[in-house]
Amino acid sequence: MAACLLVSGIQGLMYQGITVGIGATRHPTRRIKAYWGEAEEKVSGVNLPGSLGANSPTPSPRETIWDHRKWKNKEAEILRDIEPILLLTKHILHSPWYMDGQRLTVEDEKAVVENLLAYHPRSLDKVGCGIQYIMVDRHPQFQNSRCLFVVRTDGGWIDFSYQKCLREYIRDKYPAHAEKFIRERFKRGSG
């Protein structure tokens, strides 16, 4: 009985001048636009790059699900790729094993230089005349924040952002997916 009520209630449903449902007689050959494409047009009033417009083909639900699965697989691949150096860096910065001003172990220093500092957008400026060692210390402007520093062979030292290094690595290795991954996975927009 509930099914009969449900069906009879749907029969005359109007959707933007088009009658849909069982037994609809008004404009029977006219098709309804995909909900998401129409909603995007109504909300923004303009067609943004990648949005569905009146002239663009509407992806089927299967295509949308497939694209989402491809993105999730790529996202998982990127996470697997950066996870070891990300975990090491967070361990260095947040563990009690390294005190403020302490030099990294040779093994940790090698990993940081090869997997982070090499990808910093201004790595040549950071290295300067050469690396004597890498240390962890408090940021001079933000005392609650610990960061990595390059101590140069001339005695000078300068901080560098491990997040900028990771962003640049992702942009180099995964150019088609980098900006979406960075936007979704990195909290700060700088870099």
C-alpha cells in the first residue's frame, strides 16, 4: 500500500516545467539535466573551469565514480610515497630525542638533505656556501614552533620549511594531481 501511495505521489512531480515520473505527459521527450551540472550553474552564475555547462557532456554516474576512484588511488600512491620522510620529519620536530639546537644524526641528516632540502624551491639559497650540518631548533619569530635549520660551512644558519619541500616534490613527481593533493592535504596555503 505504501508503494502505491509513493508511486501515485511521484506521477505528477514537476521539475522546472517538466513533468517526470510514471505516466508523465507534459514534454515526454525532453530530458532533465544532471542535477550537479544545473546546481553548479545556478549557484555560481558562471561556468568555472571544469564545471558542467550547457554545452559540455554530462558525465554518467559510472564515470564520476570511476574518476573519484582514480583520484583516491593516486592520492593513496602519493601518500605512500611521501609518508616515510613525512613521519621522520615529524618525529624529528616533535620527539624528545632532539633537543633545541641539536644536530641531527648522520642517518637523519642524510634523509632530510636528500628527500627534503633537495626539493626546496630555494634550495640553492638555503645551502649557500655549503652544508656543515642540519639541526632542529625553535623558530626565531615563532617560539612555539620548532623547525629544521641548515648550518652552513661559513657558520651562518637558516631555517627551511619541510612542507615547502614536500609540496615541490609532489609538484615535480605528480604534476597532474599535485595542486588538488596539496589543496586537500596541506593545511597552510603558502608555498
